[in-house]
Amino acid sequence: MWEIELKIPISQPETVAQKLNQLGSWQGHFEKKDIYYAPLTNPQGPTAFRLRQENSTWIVTHKAKTINQGIENSRETEFNVSDPQAFDTFVRALGYTTAIKKIKLGQWWKLDHDFKAELSEVPPLGHWLELEILLPDEASEDLVHSSRTRLEFVLSQLELDPETIEARPYTEMLRQAQTR
């Protein structure tokens, strides 16, 4: 699956939520707990994959991504895990270690059949808006590219400055926050 997304820091989440209510259909609240893994030989380097808990579901995600002007194009591979402790033991045996943990608390809206918005708090990084389009693996390059235009259009409808799009991954920002 392709994921085309951007994230932007938000100083007034209530105002953004009101605008999202006008643009899309509110879907509910969420809590996502992520464990990011990196090679034991370079635990402060790039993460290889994450294990996410959302409700009672555990999902492993690997992203092959490129970032261009803050908009991320990722090919995602995901699968469910029935036993997170066994998975952790398994990946440690393969030479991976926990690099960083993240929590996202928020709510989300469906803007179109393939388009969603998440408004969340990521402690200690503050509030964030993520706009995300999901496409099938076989999506054409033109469709992937046009998704960027759709993201930028919704950003303008929300009256948010595209200059404030954050290109750094959360993992990098969380590591920097930990060293302060």
C-alpha cells in the first residue's frame, strides 16, 4: 500500500477540529502506542520498523519512504501480531532493539474514501495534524503525485501555512526532546 502524508504542528487544535468537522466525517478517538526498533549495532540510527498497539490490536509496519518538501511517500508493509511479547523476543534474537517509544492520543476524520485526517497530541511534542492518503500498491505514479496536490488543497482549506509542514519523523523529534 502507498501512504502519502504530511504532518504539521498545531497551536489551536480546537479550531482545526471545527474546520475538519466541516470538511469531513468525524470517526472517533484513538490511542496509539508505538515501539520503534533499530539494529542493535546502531540503536540511535534509523528505525527499521514499528510495533503499534491500537486498542487490543498489534500491527507491525515497515515503511520504505521518501520525503519531498515535508510530504512523505511511503510503501508500507503491515501485518498483525497476536503475541507482542513473542514478537519482541523474536526481533531481539534477530539483532534489533527498542529505539524509541511514542504515544499518539487524538481523533480522526474521513475526508474521502482514501483520505483521512488525524488531530493528535504526541507527548512531549505537542499537537499535530496529519493528513494521509492511502493508495493500493498498483497505484500509478500520476495518482501518487496528484495525492500531493490533494493534501496541499486540504491544508489551504484549513488555512494552515504549508511552510510549517514538518519533514522530520516523530522518532527524530522525540530523540531530540530526550536529549534536552
